[in-house]
Amino acid sequence: MLRKISRAFDAYSVGFAIYLVLSSTSAWGLLHIASMTSLSFSGMSGGETARSIGYIGILFAFGLGCLYFPSQCKRDTTYHSTVCLALGYAGLFATVFVQNAALQNLSAFLVGAGSSLSFVMWQRLFAEQGADDAARRIIVGSALVHTMLDESGKNAVDEATGLKALAAKAEELADGVHNARVAK
């Protein structure tokens, strides 16, 4: 069974699952930062607005760049997205100890920019693959994330329930991938 599971979950599927979690707006709830700091995450001056501006701004700039500077926009965005996400989340954690609205907004902007650059990276990666492989990896990655949520799809389940659901989903997906390959 472990052999079937390892073939169903490759680095692309797990990486896509991680991307979904990090770029999801539910990450704010998972981090519990909003309850740990007196700074606002909502409203026009809140962190969520800065995150959205970072996300949309980078996509807009990247779109214009692809039109006017196509050779510059063909670069891999993995490093840039990793740096933005790491600095952004580190800054958000720092706002728990240092109540600074500018740090919070800059950090939230970096999280949005990192999510946007990750989106560009995953779009390129899946576009380079065959349609069947890309579809399988997107489905498996999405299923991994979905098993960690409650029935509403908005809140994370407790760790024990999530791990049990993840193991069951891994077995189910591995059987499905294995059976699909045998049928070909």
C-alpha cells in the first residue's frame, strides 16, 4: 500500500497542497494572529487590504510585464515567492510582540505578493505538463487540503481527526491512481 501511496503523492501534489494552504485567506484564521494582536486585519487600513493589494498588484504588474517585457517575465518565481512569504509571515508573527501597523501592512503585502508569485509559478508548472498529469496533481493536492477542513470547509479540524482523514484519503487516492494506471 505504501508503494501505491508514494506514486499517488509526488512533490507536485504535495507542493500544490502547501501552496493552497499558504495562499488561502483562511491562513489568517489558522495563524490566530488577529486574536493575538490589537492591530486591525479588516477595514481599509487593515492587513487583509494590504495582502489583497499585494496579490492583485503583483498579478497586474506581471501581466503588464508579460506584454511589454516578455523575456524578463519568463524567469522562475520560486525564489521570489519564497522570500516574500517567509518575510511576510515572519513580520506578521513579529506584530504579535511589536504593535506596529506599518510592519503589519508591509508583512501582509509581502504575503499577498508571495502568494501571487506562487500562483504564477504553479500556473507555469502545470502548463508544462501533460493535461492528465496536471489534472491528477491538482486534484490530489486539493484533496489533501480538503481532508484537513470541517464540513463547512472554512475551519481546520483537530490534529488527530485531520491525520486520520488524511491517511484514509491517501489510501483512497492511491487506489484510484493505481486502478487508473492498471486500466490503461
